Amino acid sequence: MLTANLARSRTRDGSISPLFIDPEEQRHRDTAAELIQLFEDHLGEPKGDLEETIDQLTIADTDYKVVQGLAKLLKDECEFETVAAADPREIRQHLFEKANESYPIVRQPTLGEDIQKLEVYSTVADRLGISLEECYRGMYADLEDNKRLVRFGDRVAAAYEASDDSPATTRLTGDSEESYAEDTITVDWLLTRYNLALAQAVLYDATRMRIRVWDHFGTVFSYVKLFGLMHRIYPIDEDGNRVANTDHAAGYEAILDGPASLFSQSRKYGIRMANFLPALPLCDRWEMHADILDDDGSTGTKLSFDLDYTDGLESHYTAQSDFDSDVERTLAQKWDRANTDWELVREDDVLDLGAEVMLPDFALEHPDGRRAIFEIVGFWTPEYLDEKLAKIREADIDHLLVAVSERLECSADDFEGASDRVLWFKSGIHVYDVVELAEEHAIQTVAQ
């Protein structure tokens, strides 16, 4: 994604709008093509040379911030590696030890300095079994500027295709949680990705987001859970008005709480909201409204930020659900290794609570037809927790099991008659604790 200094937006009449570019405009297409070619030309070259070339790049009629923003998105698609014949730390250690043995540090260099340096490098190169040039170039090969561009999108530098066992690898992307539909980098991909990144940058300071979707519900709510966003979901009609129950629903509205609504504000949570945004353009019809803190938030002034499917944004996410919070992911991994007949199925139910709906995290299914559903309560604000607890009580479903973090300010009393179906956990959930609850509370859903 873009860093805050590369974001471009306009504030007017209490609202904020990203300064989108027109992907069809020829000057932007020329800029994108030139940058892509520049990265391809630097495959196998030092990162410092690439950075210097980008900094010196001047493209007629194109904003400098746009050029740097496009370059940032391209760097997110790169892998840089330390490429050296031996571990640079080992080379340095041998060089310094050899130099210290024979030529201690003195105030005035002698006339034989160059000869001494050559002797030190030659001795160390022989000791490590590498050439003199490899010894010299490898000494500082692990510095950021000296790392080599070994992968750009789906292209790999020919000389490094088999270098997976290199001493160190640094992937510069900050989007490791993202799932990309494709890795091929084209002018159209870059320009549409840039507009999406501008919109994401506005959301870093969001305090609340409301989304409405009329299709692809499973995919959208999978991404809501993937990024660990607190959410409340309501059924809506064709016009976006809330309806009494899911029987009359044409779509769903979700309220997502942002970082400023947490007790402890977290920029990391803001990035999660920004990361979620690309899930919306996967829908044919969608709307988004967000409240954005103005400036540094010290005044409490909020701006409105609105987007919908007519803005022409395109997603680079896949439509397939590939989601998990850390707690969910760990539980699923533990479950795969556990010895139990119970199967853990992710997000298999939509519970109709009348004015709202609830999407539990998992279902637990036994081969004999017994079944339970399982909800994990993790992120929270007092308001969110109150609503979550009320929703669980309102669900009044005897086979709904709930795992609750002990860090939350609630107790068994908050679950009223459902307290015997609550599993308290500290940092992780134990498989057999869940199985024990399922054995006790699951219901028979399929005739034996």
C-alpha cells in the first residue's frame, strides 16, 4: 500500500476524496509503462541502483508524487535478496580478524596500505574458498542498498532462479496478508491498483465504516473476519433500508468499528480496515461510507468518505475465501493434528436474529450427525462487546458454543443461561476443550 506521505486526497465541505487518476489517460499509461520497464531492466541489479534511478526519473506532465506512488506499488511486488558467495557477516569477521592480526590500527597509514589490503582480502578469500572479487563484493552484500532485485511480479532474474538457499531474503511487501488474483504486472493492473491504494490510504484514520453489499456475501464477510474487524451485520432491502429479518433481505449492511473506537488506538487496526477495502469491488453492487478523523485527530473533527461500485475501482483479491484470524488459524492447525472424530468447518451458518444476523466462525460436525456451532469473541470495545453478548443471548441456540478471551471485561454472568457453553481462553484455544463442549451440547441434525 501507499505510505501516508504518498497519499493524495482533497478535503471539501466536510468530506474527503482521493485524487483518483484516469487509467485511460495517455500520460499516466506512459508513466506506468516506463516504470514497469525500469523495474524489469533492474532485475538482478542492486536495490540502491533501482532507488537512485527512480529518484532521478522525471516524466513530463506527471506529478512527482504519482510517480513515487506507482513506484512504491511496484516495489511491493519485488523481492530483494542478499547475494554473496559466503555469509557477509562471516566475510567481515575474517577480514577484521586478519587485519587486526597483521596490521593494527594506526594514526597514519603507511605507503604499503594498498598492498596490505590486497593481502588481507586474498588470505580471507583463500580461507573461505571464494574468489578475491567475491570476497570484496560480498563484504557488505547484506546492506539494504546492496541487496539484489531477484523477483519482480512473476519474473525472476535468470541468475537467481535457483538461489532459494541464499543467506538472506527480504520481501519488501507490506501486503503479506493479501491474496492476489494474479502476479502479472501490466499498465492496467498498476493504474487501477494505484487508485485503490489512494482510497486505502484515506482509511488509515477511519473511526467507523459502514458497508452495504447485494451479492458475494460470503466472500465479503470472509475478508471481514480475515482482517479481524469488529462487525455487526443487518439484513437490508434493495434500497439499503434495514428489514426485520433475512426472509426479506436483498443484501446485508455491516458496521465495522475502526481504530479510534478502541480503548487503545492502533494504527495496525487501521491498516486492517484499509486492507479490507479491496474485498468490496469483488461485488457487483456495493456501497461504503466511512468516518475519517481530520488531521491528527486532536480536534475530534470527522470527515465523510464515500465510495460505491460506480467509482470504477477494481480488486486484486481473489473471490475465494481464504481467511482466518490468528486465533482461528492456530485452532484450525491444531485441529488438523488432533485425534478426534469431530470436524471443524469454517463459517457454515448464517443465524437469523431478526433485525440482525450473526455469522459464527466455525461449525463442529460429527460423523454420527451431531452438530454444534462455534463463535470466538476476540476484538472488542465496550459497545461492541455489549452488542456481541446481547446477540449471543438473543440467539438462544442451545448448540452455540462461545470461546471468550480472558482479557475481555466480562464474566460468566454476562452470558446468563449460556454460561455453561462458554470456553475461556488466554492466548489460544485447546482442541479437546472445544470437543468436550461439543460432546455435551451438540444436537442431532441428521438421522442416524
